[in-house]
Amino acid sequence: LLLARELSTAQFALLTLLVALNTLGYYLAPLGLDGVVIRGRVDVGRALLKRAAVVATAVRAAMSVIASLVYGLSAEMALLLLAGTAAGGLMLVASARFQSEQRFVISLALVLSPNLVLLLGAVATMLAGSRTAALPFEILTVGLGLAAGLGWALVLRGGRGSSAAAATVPWNEALVLAGVSAAGMLFVQLERLVIPHVLSVADLALFGVLGAIAGSIFRLLQMGVGFSLLPRLRAAATIVERRQLIARELRFAFVIAALGSAAILALTPLIERWLLAGKYHLSMAVLIAAV
């Protein structure tokens, strides 16, 4: 929202597209390695780090070329996209190790670090008086690299994982999990990828604002439930325990979604007036549809 206020409509639309491509890319980049790590199917160590680095770089190189051709990105932005998404893929694999051990603070800190880095990018953009998407996206890319480095340093310092984990990667399982993860993230980012081809730059910028206001609570809720639920389901001993876990999470999610929806509808006019300085306007019909 700070960047929406600071940047021109065209530059904020470009940043919205870049962040969407970046996020989709680094969720696909591990090719499901993060999923098999969460499920304890593979040993997490230097050998896996090497595999993950090769896979993430190869996948992201292909996707960067495709993104450049489809959206006409500059060479600089394409290279930043390559570096950021490859680093993000490695960060996800490191986060998966801590998630599998139910160490949710470290795991979520790594996964949510791009949000904090983007906030730092917004502050830097405001202080520097920059008017392009380049500076915040460069900072986001560097931040993803630091998060990946820190995550893997913690993983390797912690030693080996479960003795039951395999030394080889079950790629059949990994590729299925990669498809599920990519499909879910594509569903979240799809509008941002399609709007540049069917609507205007102003529409993409407006949708970026809508996603920041109306989508953020639900995205955080989805991540929180997903992070805590999957390892606990794996640890549950019986079907009854698993059903009880899911029922508790459903009640929690319903309450948060209801309160969050009410807060979004009530607070959006104030956010438009005070934070966005009236630059963007979201109608009540659009907000209700988004919620």
C-alpha cells in the first residue's frame, strides 16, 4: 500500500506483476522438494541443498525466459526474477525442514520474510524518492537470498533429520506435490497474470491494491492453518484425532474470516483516505466480491 501511494500507476502495476511472477516462481522452483521434506521422506543435508539449488535454478531459468517473452520484461528484471525465485525456492525447502519438526516460528519467519523485505523496499523507495519498481524489487531479491542463506545455515547447523528419512529423493511424489503447490499458488496469483492481457495497467494496479487490503488477512489465515495443520495431522495416531484437528481448525478459520471480513469492509474507506491519499478507490461491491 505504501508503494501504491508512492509509485505511479504504471510502475505499481509493474511491481504487482513482478511480485506475482516471483511468488509463483519460487513456489514451483523446488519441484516438490519442500513437500517431501515436510513429510519426512528425504534426508535434509548438504546433498539435498545441492539438488535443490540445481533444480531451482533450472526451473527458474526456464520460467524467466517465458515470463520475459510473455510480458516483455527487461533483461535486468528477468535476471532479478531468476535470482529471486531460485533463492525463494531454496528458502522454502529450508522452511519445510522446520515445519516438519513443528518449529513454526522459524518456518513461518522464513516464509513471511518476503513481506517484511517488501516493506523495507517501500521505506527505501520513499526515502530515496525513487519512482520506479526497480528499487523495491531489487531489495526483495536480495532479501530472498539472505533468507535462503540464513535458513540453510540453521538447517545445516542443526544436523541431520530423522533417521527414517531416505537418502534419495522420491521424485514421483515430489512432482505430484509440486503440481499441487503450483496449482494453488497459480490460483492465488492468476488475476495478476491475466489482467495485463485483457484489461488496462490501471486495472492491474487497482487489483494490486485490492489484494493488499482484502486478500492479506485470508492469505495469512491460509498459511497459518496450513503450516500448523499438516505436521499435526501426520503426527496424529488415529482417524478420530485427525478429524478433531480439522474441526478445530475450521472453527478457528471461520471466526477469523468473519471478523476479518467485517474489519475489511469497515476500514477500507479509512485506508483509502489516509494511507493511499485517495489515489485508489475500491467500491463496496468489489470489496464484497473479494471477501
